[in-house]
Amino acid sequence: MKASRLISAALIAVALSVPLALMARAEGESAIPASPSVDQVRTAQLVHGLLSDSRYAYRPRPLDAEMERDIVRRYLEAVDSGKMFFTAADVARFEPLAPELGMAVRKGQLEPAFVIFALYKERVAERVEHSRELLKQDIFDFTGDDRWEYDRKDAPWPADKAKLDAVWRQSVRNDWLRLQLAGREPEQIRETLDRRYRNLANNVAQLNGEDAFQSFLNAYTASIDPHTDYFNPRSTQLFNQSMSLSLEGIGAQLQRQDDVIVIRELIAGGPAALSGKFRVGDRIVGVGQGTDGPVEDVVGWRIDDVVEKIKGPKDTQVRLEVIPAEAGMDSEPVQIVLTRARVRLEEQAAKSEIIEIPGSGDAADTRVGVIKLPAFYQDFQGRRNRDGDYASATRDVARLLEQFKADGIDGVVLDLRNNGGGSLNEAVELTGLFIDTGPVVQVRESGGRVSVEADRNPGVAWEGPLAVLINRGSASASEIVAGAIQDYGRGLVIGETTFGKGTVQNLVDLDRWPGNEQQRFGSVKLTVAQFFLPGGSSTQNRGVVPDVMFPVTVDASEFGESTNDNALPWTRIAAVPHTRYGDFAPLLPRLNVLHEARIAEDAEFSWWVEDVEEFRAERAKKYVVLNEAERRAERERQEQKRRDRQAQRRELGLPLDPLAEDTDDGLFANERDIAVDTAREKAAEERPDPLLHESAAILADAMRLLNSDQHLHAQVLPESTRPNSWAR
């Protein structure tokens, strides 16, 4: 999915995800080079060779005139996705460059790509200067019927500078109004916004030739298919870290605030946390290597450069100069020496909880174990090295299932919501925890050859009742697991139709052909195959359709594979023989009746449905009004709604919402007090989750109905040999 192009900061434990425009060093402007480096020329040639060769690419695409125009379009979308910097006149100037961009790919003649990027930087500087001047003008009357049309994805490019000025005028006014509604005084607002715009200008000014190169190559790879990406050497390293759920460093998540790198979170068990010398909000202003290496002043550096200095091989030392959170920036820094270690990123690992579903009448309560799996991770290097404790989603889930059995859990919900995928091998092995050998996924390569990835380990880790919870954010490996469970009749699938990503990617090291000992050229995450479920259906474009549907949060026209204009179509191939443990079709009508009756009385679920409807209505508008009275009335309505709901929770004995008092403060994440912002993120994780609770209730209904109706049990689970055994 498109989200796979982003590398989560939590996974690398050193940074937050940062837009292209914010990943820059403010140490003086970085000019975009007039010509590419030798390595960039060679990299472009290697990428072109790889993507145009059917031996490697699943769907190679010739670099013809149509594709050249496509590259231009995607490149412009990458650097100016909101159409806030370029005018239609600028875009018209770029159109004749399309053939030259083809040469940029084929032969590494990247000058046209650099020209476009350099103009982007120039336009950002102009826009920011214009916006800062607007702050000095008397344009902040909010009594009219103006509006800010924030969703500009499908908007035309502004015809000229005057039209672009008008767009920015409304954008600045909306920024001001948000802060005004949050209770800030005009001078505070002016200072906050001036700093915001100035930081944007400084940051973009420092984007360099490597940023331009990676952005351009990804415009080319995206023209092949939505899931092929180019990673430079540094991005390759971060991607591998994200998959292994580990890194070698100090174990701290960092964030840039203005020109300073600030500690956002300390990872439990990491050197920084164990030292007891750091707090959230502490600022890192200098980094030195070893116990006596020179300390470099890192104020103003881009966050990825600071991270590179702080990370390093385990058992080596790094020296940090730190200004405590409570001290002024002119205070004397404290010097702290840490020994780097291998840090396991537990925050992204599988987690469990138990939900008690009350029984009716004399029936006992049902205890449902929940496993939340955010990704299908695997430490590939650790597995190759036969490290006994390498990170693996399957191994972690297996341990949780063993604990569930020891605790006497009645059923299990596997929560794959917003799980964007990961390792195909992990998807196969994890499915094998619930089935007793058999095919899990069929893989068709570019030449048409179909292979079968199967669970070959006899036995199951969990034979009891099972449900898989999915939503539109469940993609790729998540769809393999949910689809296979559905094909086998092994459990119920609950939620929303999934993303629809039915393709397989491999990470191809571009240094393998020159035989480089060090990373010079990076890697390509390349689409190499399409997967099909055991029953023969692809999940491509259509996704996995659940047995029990929840209201749709986003539909196929808003998010998912179907929104990609060059996505593969849905198709199917022949099924492969596989066990059918059950057929839930006879059970579903009764489950849906019970589900509908319950959610009609479930306050939290009803509120969620109401919020989804409001969100979709607002999303469809694609604008906000710039009338203060209207905005304030809507703000007060929302605040009152949250207060009313909190009061109802108290009356009903429901868990309170920890964010009930939370309101829009008008600030960006990097403008807030980090300790407060982090606490708010943690509180969000504790909010009531009516969808998860309802999924557990549906599974409990299924268990009760099947245990109480022998005829129904025989229809649904003909192979079951004993109560509450759905797998044998």
C-alpha cells in the first residue's frame, strides 16, 4: 500500500515520520547540483535495468512517451502534492522536459529532474516570504463567508501568481483562525505562525541533490506500480531495521523542534532509559564518538543526520551533550556517555489483552483473548544467523497463544486493523498456527509460474474459536492471513473490506551486481509476483470481504488499492486442495441479528458510528469555513458532545475517555510541549475501542450458538470432534 513508502519513526526508534520538506539541515543553504554524482548516474541505470526486465519485475513497463509524461506528473505530485507552490505556468514549462526525464532514467542524465527540484525550492522560499508578509496585514477578519479549500489533490494548478497568492491567503487565515479559536492572542499567533513558516523555509532550503534524486527515482518506480520503491543506502538500513524490530543505538525516539533535536520517548531497556539520565523533552545539542572524540554541534541539523551520528555498532560508545528540558537553551549542556546496545522495539511487537463478555442468564462469562499485531515483522539477518531470539511475529504470537491456553481463554481475536503487511514468510507461518498443514498462499511470478507457499508444520498452536478483525488499513500479508482463514473456514472474519494489495515485493540490493562491499547504490523494493488465496481468488483491488461487516470508515474511492491508477486488476486462478474446517454461512444470519440488536444498545458503538458519519460528511466537503462564529459554534458543539458522552459513561459505568477534554490547539506536533504531546498519544491508546469489544462479543455469540445447537454445529463445523474445537 502507499503507506508502505513511509518508514515509521517508532520502528527506527530515533525519529518521527517527517515530510520531505521537513527533513533538512539548517546550516546554510544546500544548492541542488547542476549534474548528478557518478553514483547517482549508475544507480539510475541499475534501477532502469531492473524495472524494465521481465526476469525481475512482475509487470515491466517500457519507458515510452506515455510513461515519461507519467513520471513528470508523479514527480510534481511528490514535491508539491497540495499544489501550493507551482503555478500552471510552471507546470507548462515542465511538460517539454518529459523526454529528457526518460533519458534521466535510462542514462542517469538527471539535470532536468534537478532543475524542477531547484525551482520547487525557489517557489517555497517565495511562498514563505509571502506568508510572513501576510501576517503583518489586516486580513484577519472572520465575519464573512470565505472558506479554505484544504483538499487540493484534485484541484487545478493555480493559473498564475495572483491565484496562488489567493490560495495562500486563505491558508494563512485558516492557520490564524485555528490558533485564535484555541484562545491565543494576536501577537502569540503572529509569533507562532512566523516561526512555523520560517522553519519551513529553512528546512526546504537545505534539501540537497540526494533528496531530489530519491524523490525523482520514486516518481519513476511509482509509474511502474504503486508498491515499487527506491531506497537510498540510508533508507535501506532504516527499512531493514523496521522489519527486524531492532536497532543498534541508544534507544530513544527523537523529534526536531525548531532547530533542536529533542527526546520524544525513551525505549524501555535501551541504554538511554537504563542510564536514568534522560527525560522526555531533553535537547541534544552535541554528539561525539567514543570517550574522547570531538563533539560536533548538531543544532540546526536535519534529524536523519543526527540519528546517523548517534546510532552505531553495539558495545561502542557515544558522547552526547544535552540541555535538560527544564533549562534554557543558553544553559551549559550536560555531557553523557552511553554504550550502544541492540535495542528491541517492543512497542511495535504483538501484544495481548483479555476481554470478558458477560454471559446471559446462568451462562458463564466468555473470556476472549485479543492479539494485536501491527505488522508482520521478521529479523531476516537474525534468522539467517540462527539467532535463537530473533524477532518474529509468528514466534511472538505463538507465545501469546500458549499464555492464553494457560489462562483458560475461550476464544481468540486476531486484530489486524491497520496492519499494512510485511514478511510473506511470517504470514504463511502465522497462518500455520491455526491450521494443520496446507497451502496458505499461491504466488504467480511474471512468467506465469505458480508456486504454493504452505504450512508444513503438523499441529496447531490454537485449535479453539477464532476471529480475525480487519479494516481498510489491513493490507498485503494481513490479507493473506485473513483470506486464508476464511478459505479454510477456520474462523470468522469481522470488520471492513481490506486494502486490496495482492502483490509481492522483494528488496533487491543494487550493490549485488557491481559487487560493492559497502552500500553505494541503495535498493529497490520491487514487485515480483502476485498472490492468490488457496481458493484461487486474488485480493488485488477487491480485498478480503468480512463475514460480519462493520460500518465503512473509508470506501474504495477514498483509500485503498482501487485508488491507484496503475494498480493490477482483480483476477483469479485455479484453487489448490485445502482443508475446509467449517462453513460459517449458516451461522451468519443469526450472528448478524444478534450483532445489530447489541450495537443498537451499545453507546460506545453508536457514538463511533455517529463520528464516522460526521467525519465522512466533513471529508466530502473538502473545505472549512473561515467564519469565526460558525467555527466557534461547531467547536462548542463538539466539546459539549464530548462532555455529554463522558457524563453518560459515568452513568452507564463505562470506562472514561482520557481525551474527552482534548481540543484543537491549532499547533503542529513539533510546536507542542513534547511531554504533553507524548502523554496525549499514550492516552489515545487507552481510549474505548467499541469495534474490538464488539468483535469479541460476536465471537462469544458464535461459540454460544454452536455449543447450544447440535444441528447448527454439525452444519458449520462438520469436522469438529469436541466442543470449542474449530480446527479438528
